[in-house]
Amino acid sequence: MADQKHEHGKMNTGVQEQTFAGFMSLVSKSTVVILVALVLLYLANG
């Protein structure tokens, strides 16, 4: 492995891209759930 020379832009980033997409999906869905919960709490306590 030490014999290999690094070439800029040649790294396979598929796994990192899938992980980031999953993370962003989780954050987006969590944000929507939290906002809905806050609206329902506001309406219940009026």
C-alpha cells in the first residue's frame, strides 16, 4: 500500500456520498417532525 502514489481526484467517494445523503435525509425528516410537534403543541396550548 505504501508503494501506491496518490492521484488527486481518483478516490472512490461513493460510500461517503451515500452516507452524506442518508444523513441529510435524516436531518430533513427530523426537522419536519420537530416542526410539526411544535405546531401541535402550540395549537394544544393555544
